[in-house]
Amino acid sequence: MSSSSVVVLAAGKGTRMKSKTPKVLHSLCGRTLLGHALHAAKGIAPEHIVAVVRHERDAVAAEAQRVIPDVIIADQDDIPGTGRAVQCALISAKENGVDLGDTVLVTSGDVPLLESATLQKVLEAHVDASAAVTAVTTIAPDPTGYGRIVRDGEAIARIVEQRDASTEERGINEINAGIYAFDREFLEEALRGLGTDNDQGEVYLTDIVEIAATAGRLAQPYVLEDTWQAEGCNDLVQLATLRRVLNTRLCEHHMRQGVSIVDPVTTSLDVDVVLEADSRIEPFTTVRGHSIVRSGATVGPYVVIEDLEVTPGSTMDAG
């Protein structure tokens, strides 16, 4: 039976956030960005989860351990790049006597809408195809800034970063989502051959795809139709956009479960709130933390609650 582990990359500084708070520790609907990524990883019940840290190391590591107490913390060294980050994860696991299993999935700490169900499908597709690499891709109307997927038939020949892409390659709108599944043995071997011969002088994890293709191993795409699941967060504008999208999805989920949300546009929900069927949320209401709104209860309008239980049939309003 195939075994797997997940590596979550959380070492970046996130300078475009223009904030003293590390990017992955910014909050989105009641969880940090890193918290969302770790919950998604945990949802596939992997053998181990590794978080790679560097910028504000102690704070980021503490958050990872708060979310998943047995997470393995790996420190990225001075060598930049996602390839080096994954290599540091493998080294740390080996130093801790941890077997990461047959398949290593790699995700990012700043992609908060990624779902466990998607990771599970990526893992299954990877194992079923006996692939060396499975890279999650998506179609972007404007691919500017993203790595482009260069195909060889149905397989991936290589992934080219924006700065290294030719004019023709920049016209490709299938982009790299930065989420992967790797055959662990192949990954370890391929990482040893990576260098920094590119525009940014970094060790690119994406170079492993071309290594696989050259070696006659399968590098396959997993095309993600829900592009929001691959959307990263690089600044506070993107954070607000992701918050709006996730909040809309949370409201729709609860309404489909029998909750009356009068105005989803003015309602804010955290991911861990419990809203029972036949409860009612009035406009301009915020429900945070681990709040529970029982059946028959009404909250709002113009109310903010956090970590509270609203009893069955009761009303909590601004009065």
C-alpha cells in the first residue's frame, strides 16, 4: 500500500505584504494562511507533515506546531529557492529518522483555498499513473507572473518561470499552481542535480519536471478547474479578495445545509463556526471563532459574536 507525506513551504518573507507580520501568519476567516494549508494537508491523513520555515522562523514554527503538534519543522538555509526548501525538508526528515513514504506532496503556506479533497485526488492520480511528478496546473486568463506549462502531448516537458520564458512561452495560459506530488526516491535523486542557473539564481523545484522528462519518466499535469484553489496571496489586496471568495463559499455551504443567511454580502463567517439547520443570520452580522448558533436561534442584525453559543430559539441582536 502506498504511503505519503506532505511538505508545506512557509519560508518566504512576503515583502509585498508591506507588513511586519510574516505573510503566512496573516488571518483569513479565522485561520492563518499557514493554518489553512496545514488543515488541507492534514485532511488526507498523511504519514507526516513537514513545514519548511525561515523568515520569522520561531513565530512561523510556533503557529505550525499550534495547528499540528507533531508537525516536523525544517529550516531552510541560505540557499534560496523552492527546490532547496524541499531538499531541506527531506534532510530534516532523515535527520529525525522519519520515513516520508512513497509519495511526497508539496504545497504552499500561502494558498489558503486548497481543499483536502483536491490533494487526495492529486495523490490518487499520481499513484495510479506511477508518475515521477504530478504537477497541479490551471488555466489563467492572464498568466503574467506564473510559471508556464510546456507540454509534450499529454505529459509536461518542462515548467518555465516568467522571467526565463521566451515570448512564445509567455503566450501559454496553462500555469503552474505550485502544488505537486513526487515519487520520493526520484525526488531525492533529482534534487541532488539541481543548480541555480536561472534569472533569479534560485534552486527551482520546477526543474525536476524537465529532469523527469529527460530521464523518460512521466511528469503529468493535474488540471484544476477551480482556479481559486490555486490562488496564492502576495499582498493585502489579494488577501482581501481571497477572504471575500472564501466567505462567499462558507455562506453558500451553510445555506445549503438549511441555514437562513438573509444577506451573504454583509455576513462574515469564520471557518470553524457551527450554524445548525433552521438558524438565521441577519444582515451585517459577523460570527467568529468557534461560535455555535443552535437551531431556531437568530443572530443580528449588526452583531459581532466570537466563541459564543447562541441557544436554541433565542435571539441575539444589537439591542
